[in-house]
Amino acid sequence: MSNVIKIKPDEPFEEWVDRVRKYEYGFALQRIATGDDPFKVMEDMSKRMVQKMMYPVYTAIKNSRGISIDMKESKKKYKENYLDRVSPVADHVVND
């Protein structure tokens, strides 16, 4: 039995995760019904689910191109878009 649950081309990640969850839940119930230790079954199920759900993320990272960042420009934009627009917050209150 193959336990590969491929994501469909136009399927949202959340729907695919739900399919993975249902598959693993059914597989766990079958193992428990055959007498496997429920604690071991749950541990195995959680490991398989995490592996399956992280696979698309790891694949996307592996296949992504390197990102080139100009740190000076990035700091400048951060200062312009955030630091210059937010007034400083007092770290104490003085009652006069």
C-alpha cells in the first residue's frame, strides 16, 4: 500500500492537509483495530503527518532561487516605511 498522498495541481494546501489528516486517521484506526499499541500508533501517525505536510515546503525551498538582498537599501526602506512613521513610545509614565 502506498502512503503517498500527492497534492493536486490546483488544490489549496489546506484541503490537501485535510486529505492527509483523514488518510492518516483511517490508517491509525486500522492499526489499532489489528491490535497495535495506540500510543505507538499515535506517535507514528504524528510523525508521518508532519513529514507529509512539510514535504511541499521543503521542496519549494529546495527549488527556489537564491534571494539577493541589498542590506543598505532594505534598511533605508525600513526606516522610511516604519521608523519615520511611528512616533517613539515612552517607556515610563511621569505624573506631573
